[in-house]
Amino acid sequence: MSNENITQRYIEVTAHDLPLTCPMPGMSLWNAHPKVMIPLNHGGEARCPYCGTLYKFKGELPKAHH
């Protein structure tokens, strides 16, 4: 993932990004909140409780992912 600003509100993620955390590696940290694990729901979506960024999984979730 490229260096992105934490104010981005929508991010597509892949299996490479799991386990998912916010802020993600590569995001600008000067205005970041504490690192938090983001569990994806069965639809492959989740929202960060701190900044509200919506994460959507692109592709099929790995079978081992709960």
C-alpha cells in the first residue's frame, strides 16, 4: 500500500493486508490514532471505530479468516 493520508474514508484491502489494522502500514502517522485491529464482517466490510474509514475486502475472504 502506498503512503496515504489517514483521512481517506474508503480503502479496498486484499488478503495481503490481513490481519487488518488501522492505521495501515504506509499511512501518514503525523495525525494518526492508536493502532486498532479491524475485524471484517461476513460481507468483507468494517469501519474503524476511531476515524471511521471504511475497509472493503476485494476478492474472496481466505477460508481461515473468521
